[in-house]
Amino acid sequence: MSVTTAKSANLSAIARRRRPDRRGAGQKWGNPFTYFVALVLIGVCIAPVLFIVLGGFRTNSQFTTDPSGLPSPWSFSNYTDVLATQTFWGQFANSIVVGLASTVGIVVLGLMVSFVIARYDFRFKGAMYSLFAAGLMFPLVIAITPLYIMIKNLGLIDNLLGIIIPQIAFGLPTTVIILVPFLKAIPKELEEAASIDGTSRLGFFFRMVIPLSTPGVVTVSILGFLGSWNNYLLPLYVLNSQANYTLPLGVQALSASQYSQDTARILAFTSLAMLPALIFFSIFEKKIVGGLTGAVKG
């Protein structure tokens, strides 16, 4: 019995020696040049952000002596001074109101339109979808002049609604393009079973469609909020009084005010203005990628 056990142990040892080590065999690192280009691009994207954030911890004299150096010593007064002003918090509140209202409008209207296009058969259905797809080719910059005239005729100049409504309109094409594949992927058998159980189309929409399309809804919500938060051109045309400014417009106003020579304070204000968007994107980055991947697969 012991001889048999010893033989089997020897055979196992020999087989282990002959078996190739596959732990690193299937791992291919690819072309080093590709990684070098990727690192360069990452550095190009991160370097301006780091310069702005670290610049807020410096003094103006440090910028004069060494414009690209690190803070020495570190000064927190710029950030505390900005956070102590009512102007910053007022513009922060305006950005929150505009961002949330635009996001809710984009998601609600986009989800209803996408549901009709994805689940109903009617004439000119393809033309309607193509119309929303064509909307991706017309950015806000192209339509800013006629849009300004329209907002002025509606009496929405210097009003947050003059920003919210156009942002909802320009956010719908992306929302529809992302959500329609999600809603098409819901099996028709599920809708038929719900109909047999007595569920109306509206009930099916609220009870089944919305929960099943949650990844897409989360994706368009994040994209809509970030786009609204970072929007600068439309508030520049529509808003006149500083009481209604959003944070991107507040950065520009601070640069043209009595603090125009206070570089450190402007960088601190800019850092705090972009910080919520960076945190928001960092937290939900995987959900954005997952939602877009699901839209492509659908």
C-alpha cells in the first residue's frame, strides 16, 4: 500500500514539473508604445487639474517667483476665504437647482419618448428615431443665436428656466439613443404576461420598464447632471445678474472682478467649482460605462 502511494506521489510530482506554469502564460501586456501613449494622454488630462487644485494652496508671491512650483508653504486661506463668501454658496445653489431640474426633465421626458419608440409600432417611427439621432449633430454652440432670440421672446432672460428648458431639449437626443436599446431588449413575452394579469400599459411602464432599465436611466442621469453642471455658454448668454449665476459663470465673473490679479484665489474658486462634478463622476464612473455598454449590446 505504501509502495503504491509513493509511486502515485512521484508521478504527481513529475506531472507537476512537466506542466507549464500558466499563471502568467495567458497574460499579454501588449505593445509598450501603447502604454506610453496612454500615460502621456492621462498626464495631459490630469496635469491641468492638479495645477488648479495645488495652485489654490499657494500665494500670489509664490506664483511670481516660481509659477509651476509646489506650494511652499501650504496656504489654506484661499479655500477658506472662498467658502466663507455668500457668492460662492449662492452660485452653488443655482448650479444644484439647474442641474437637478435639467436631469429630472431629461430622464422623465427621455424615458417616455424612448418607451414609445421602442415598444410601439406606428407610422414614421423610424423617422422620429432618426430625428433624435440627428439632434446629436447639432450642438448648443451652433444654435446659440436663434436659441437666445427664442428665450428672449419668451421672457426668460436672466431666469434659471431659460437655462433649464434648453438643456432638457439638447439632452433628449443622447437620452433617447441610450434608452431605446434598453427598452427594446425587454422581452415581449413579459409584456404579454403582464397584460394577461390585468396590468395596463402604464402599469407595465412603471412596474416593469423603469426597474429593468435602471442602468440606462442612471447613465443618462449622470450625463445630464454633469453636462448641466459644466455648461458655461448658455448661462453666459442668458444670465445677467450675479444673483442668478451658476458656478462656471461665477469663475469667469471672479476673473473679471477686483480679484482679477489674485491668481491663487481664482484657482481655489475654480477647484471648488469643479470638485462636485469630479467626485460625482468618480463615484458613478462604472455605472456610466456599464450603461453605455448595455446600450450598445441592446
